[in-house]
Amino acid sequence: MMTTTTTTAKVTSKVTLNELNAILGDISITKGMANFATVEQLTEPKLTKKDRVTKEPFLGQIHKLSIVSIILNTEYEKVVTNQLKREDKETSEYKKGVNTMPIEKCDNNNFFGYYYGKGVLEYKPNQGQTPQTAYYLNGKIIDKNLLPDVLPTTNKATNQGTDKEVFWRKLYTKNIVSITLNGVKYEVIK
């Protein structure tokens, strides 16, 4: 059983996906002022067609349920350059890459926008909190170590120039189960 432990809610509100997108877009936060939240997300990782070990085709379905403490309204480049300064490195070590998912940001904050008409939440995972995760194979919970070798591999960012990698995520709001923000837990009804 996974429970939210990082951000507490005084109120719970059930919302549709469209209502959540409107709420996230309407939240006004001063530029550069970080805001903490907790997001519960259910994603379907992009899988390989065959198991890397057995070479058998994989026809199943895997979902990952995560509860993640997040930091909203930060700027990726600023976080990377600040990390370089903490490591006594030159900011020129950072080699800006190509943004493969440019988000059309809302006017009120720096963490919500749209990508080809779909709502997207952009955040930095709070590295001071360990995410809680659970995996499901064809709808049944399973230990990650028992899954076929079809999950995506993780790659370290090579352009940051930092010793400690800065993690950054973009999450389609359609994958949000709930988000606790500013004392309110928004549960998405499907």
C-alpha cells in the first residue's frame, strides 16, 4: 500500500481532466518561486517489442504507479547552473540541448502548459524524498524484478556537466491520478 507522506491536504476535490488542466493553468505563482507538491501518476512505459534476455516477443501491458514529491515552477537551466556552482564548476560546462517537447506555457506559472493540445505538468522531482512505486503486469501488481526485461533503460544526462544529475520530468496530465498542491488534493475522475 502506497501512501502520500510529503504534502498534506486540508481539502480533497474530485475533478475531471479538463477541470484539472484549468486549475493548473489558473494557479498564479511568482516567477522563480518554487512550490512543493505531491503527484500520484499512473504511466505506461514505452516497452521494447522483445525481452532483451530471452528474445521472446512481449505482448503484455505494464503500468507504473508512482507517488512523487515534486518541485514546481523552477527553471531547468537555472537548476543546472546552480548545481554546477555548488560543485565549483564553470557554468560553461552545461551544453544546452534541444528541447524535444516544447510546452506552450500558461501565463500564470512556469509548470503547466500544453503540448499539441494535451495538458503537461513540468516538474523537478524532489530528490530529498524517495518516490514510492509499484508495477502492474496485465493489471496485476508485480515485483519489478520479476518483470520481463522490456522496460526502458535509464540514461544519465551527458550535457549538464554536473556530478550530481539534475532530474527533470514532463508528465501528461492524463496520467495524473491525484495531485496535492497548496493544501488541496485534486483526485482525477475518469
